[in-house]
Amino acid sequence: MNTQTATDLAATTEGVRQAWAEVLDRTTVPDDVNFFEIGGDSLLLIVLLERLGGLTDRELEAADLFQHSTVRAQVELLTSPDAPRELVELGATNRRGLLGRARRTGQGE
């Protein structure tokens, strides 16, 4: 692993930890504990989905977080080269921008 990749991985890991801590109202979160076992629920998962969307240019779905339910698994998801990319051609920089653009152009109906 090169230095840039290690730096990116460390930054992503810290970002995911911070998102979890904010959503779960905790000071620290372990990397290998399931989101639902540490106090999360389906509504908080949606809040986490929005927070994590700001860390990446990848389009995330709630199902992704159900399947990758630990900090470590979510970091792997976010840093995997095979994960789906966001629809950049719509000019959106985040999920709200993407949805807003689709509504304005009539694509979201």
C-alpha cells in the first residue's frame, strides 16, 4: 500500500468513525461492532447514509449499509474501486443535489 492510499484509508476511516459517533451520540465507536448492536436503528441508518454520502463520490443506498454494518466494512465499501459511482453527469455533488436536479428537470417523477 503506498503512502497516498494509506493516507486516504486513514482519512476515510476517521470520517466514518466520526459520522457514526455523531449519529449515535457517542464519543468513540469500535471498528468491528454492528451498527444496530451499538444503538443504531433504521432511522439513524438513514441519517448515517446522508453523512457518509458527504465523504465520497459514490452513490450509497441504505441496503449498502445494511450489508456493510461495521465501521471497518463501510470503510472497505467506500474505498473499494468496484463500488458504484455517483451520477456525476447530472452535476450533483451530493445526494440532495442529485435529487434536486432530478426534480427540477422532471426526471424524479
